[in-house]
Amino acid sequence: MNPIKLALIFFNCFLFSTTISAAQLISLNEAALPPATNITATRGISRGPVVKLEFPNADAQVVAPFDLKVRFEARGEAKIDLDSVKVLYLKSPFVDLTPRLKNAISANGIDFVKAEVPPGSHLIRISVKDSEGRETNLLLTLVVAK
């Protein structure tokens, strides 16, 4: 077979296989865990990075699969420390979602396409530090329709 034709077939298979499927963010078993206790939301003056939920809208109901988009923005001359990004599902025990999001995390934020999440309300904490060690935490609630 012609090498160019073979390369085109491979490219088309790769392209379509990576864009069609949804990815499991939270499993049914994890959603069934008891909620975490003693979660405190603190707010104060911080020079840490901006961490902002872009989609879905905060506390808005969504239907799975959905795209999860979070924006990071360092302040001043600092840079986002990618190794510091941690995403926890606040259950008892906590579920570390960071490995599932690894390929979706960049210095600009999190862009996770077609997240599969069971119906219900899911509390998640995203922690990000900058190159100067300043940390910001974002608590968000994903509300997924049945």
C-alpha cells in the first residue's frame, strides 16, 4: 500500500478516535461515597493565581457529558506551577481527580472535554500555586441532571 495513503488512514483513525469518546471524571462508586465533613470555604486577600470556572456556570445544572473549563491566570511576573495543580472530589475519603485531568491541564487552566459525571451534586476543590508559592483554592459545585 502507498505510504501516503497509509499515513492518511492512520491520521483519520487517530483524529476521530480522540474526539468522539467521553471521559469518566467521577464514577458511580465515587459519587456514592459519603460527603466529606468539615470543609471550610475561606476567602481572603491573596496575590495567588486567579482560578475561575468558565463552564459550566457556577451551580448551573448540566447534562453529562459536558465540557469542564477552568481558567488560571498568574499575577505579576509569576507563572502557574503545573505540578501544584490538584483537583479533589470532596467525598470521604477525598478522591484525587488530578490524574484523570492531567492531559487537560495547562498553564491556561483546565479544558476537559466531554466529562462523564453521574447525576447529582458534586463538590470539587481545585488548588493552584504560582512560581512564588502563592496558592489559590476554588470550591465548585457541579450539578448534573438525571
